[in-house]
Amino acid sequence: MADTSLLNVYRVACIGFSGTLSLLFLSQAIFHIFSLGVFLRGLIGLGLSVILGLLEFREIPTLDQYASFYYTYAGRGALFTLLFALLNYDGFFSVIVGILLWPVIVAHVVLHTRPELEQPSYFKNTNIALSANDDEHDIV
């Protein structure tokens, strides 16, 4: 029971951060359309955060082959670190979200180091390309 409630809290947190980051990156892309660097960071962050939220509702067929970091806790921690770096801190709301991202990153590292905690179901059903001893998919 505790594992199920922890997974539900994790899922709600991922959906919440994905939605919040998507709105922040969309506003960053819209309001900084003439600053090419900030605009491109907004578009890249928007794409990454939308995929993160979409993955909580349905499985994306070929995502595990091209972006296997979405299917591990450590990979998601690295993704949140990348999103933290892509965010333009020009408003109060984006600074607050940037500050709140660090506990989420630390939580993902803790979840990765605790193997006794159950992983979400879509983590297990994937064919992660970077797994150890997975020689059957290698083309030589």
C-alpha cells in the first residue's frame, strides 16, 4: 500500500512539474522570440517537458530507443537538471520553480539508489538501449 501511494505521489509530482515547466518554457519562447538563444532554449525545454508529462498518461512507442533516460530515476534526475539549466530566470515564478527543482533532482537520485522501492510500471516494460548485457540488439 505504501509503495502504491508513493508511486501516485511521484506521478502527480511529475505531471505537476511537467505542466508548470511546459508553461514556463512556452512563455519563455513567446516573450523572447527575438533573442535566438533564449527562444531555442525555450523550445527545447518545452519539447522535453511535454514528453515527460505525456509519458505519465501513455507509452510512447519508440522513445525508449532514442531517449532511454525517461525510463530511469537517474535519467529523469539528469533531465530535470537539464531543464533547470535551460530555464531563463527572468521572473519570480521561474525563480521559485528553479528553486523547487533541486529537491526533485535530489529525490530522483535517492529513488535511484533505493532499489527496494517499486518503479512505475512503464519503467519495467521498456527495452532500454543502454542496459548491461544487452547484446541481442547490437548490429555489428
